[in-house]
Amino acid sequence: MIEKIIITYIYHSCYSVEIGDYFIIFDYYKGVLNIPEDKNVIFVASHGHSDHYTSEILKIPNMKNYTYILSSDIARLESDDNIIYIKENKLGMDQLKSLYNSKNVYLVDPYQFKEINIKGRKISIKTFGSTDEGISIILYIDGIEIFHAGDLNYWAWEDYDDKSVKKEYYAFIDQIEKIKNEPIDIAFFPVDYRLGENYYKGPKIFADTVKPQLMFPIHSGDHEKISLRFAREIKLKETVFRPIIDKGQKIIVDIKD
């Protein structure tokens, strides 16, 4: 049984989560990664936007040793964003799939459930939709449910008219209704400064409806301290919100019976 989880903020929407024998990296596109050699490494990419995914994570020689859970829209990226290198040869995603799909690359759509085998051990994944591109996702590992929202949020932009705001709201609520019965332990959810005074609406609705035990902010770029404002101004019903101050910040979560 695991005794602790080590969560490290990398940048923007990327965190690493060290849990038992696993080292999970969500939505990496830049920043400092310290990947341990003695862990089962899992890269998760919620969609192909350039602030959530880079083909750098697929470059040999390390790729064959890692597991990749990628939103299926990544396979449809323009070729310039979708080229990786094996020795001196360029391979697109379709060729990559034919080489590795059965072994360590999993392309997933919204609303799927999969069990995947990593070195003889099974973990489960469940995907949901987004209010932008790609998926949101839950990983079930060692009895812990970890949720990453990707670009799922209530995108209530301040310059939207009432009709557009309502459309965004109902699209968001539709997804929340699908997720709300999941007993999520750790959630990563957007707290986006670009939404102005509406920055808190999506994460508050998510937290108060889904009720994850612990929630971390994503999608803030170089404006991580917006999460300090959220922690100061917004009261959540049952969720503990942990603000982020800067890149490289580590949080240790003790697991108790």
C-alpha cells in the first residue's frame, strides 16, 4: 500500500505525480522534468494544443520504455507538429501507431474506459469530454483516482455576449454531470487569469459539484499566483484547494487509512 504521493508542478497544465511504482506526467510541453529511472513512466496528453502537448515526449530512445495515453486528436495534428525521429528517419503518428500501439501508445476518445497493462500490472483509465479540444481523464492507480481536466472549463470570457456565455455554461454543466459521481481523490483543474473576474466560476462549480478531496490549479502559464487569489477569495464546500506559487513546487500527500 502506498504511503505518500509526490506532486510536482512543472508549468502551465503540467504536473508530475509520483505514486507507488508510477511516475505520471500530465500535459507536458515545456519545463524541467526529472524522470526517475526506477518508475513506470506514463505520459498523458489531454489534447494537441501546443500548450498541452509536444511531440518531444515521443522521441526515441526513451519512448519504448514509457507508456503514452494520448487524446486521439493528437493523431490528426498537422505534420510539422507530428513528426518524431527514430535514428535519422522521420515518422508520422500513423507509422508510430503501427510500430508501438499494441505495446505502449494508447490513443483515446472521450467517454472510454480502458484497462492497460504496464509491465504486468493493470491500471484503469476513464475519459470524459472537454469544452474545448480533446478529453478530460481519470487514472485509477493503487486505489487512488486522479483527474486532469485538460481544457475542460467554464470558458466565460468577459467579452462574450449573454448567448455565448450561456452556451459555454451549459456545455460545461453537461460534462460536470457526467463526472460528478466519480469519487475523485486528486484533481487538476483550470484557474485561468485570462477570464478576468470570471476566473473562479469553473473551478468552483467543479469542486462543489464533483467534490474531489484535493484540487490543484492548471492553465495559468506564468501567472501561477492567480491560485493564491482563488484560495483567498473562494470558499469550497468539501474540497481542499492547494495554490501554486512557482515552477518546481512539490507537495507531498500523506495517504492515511
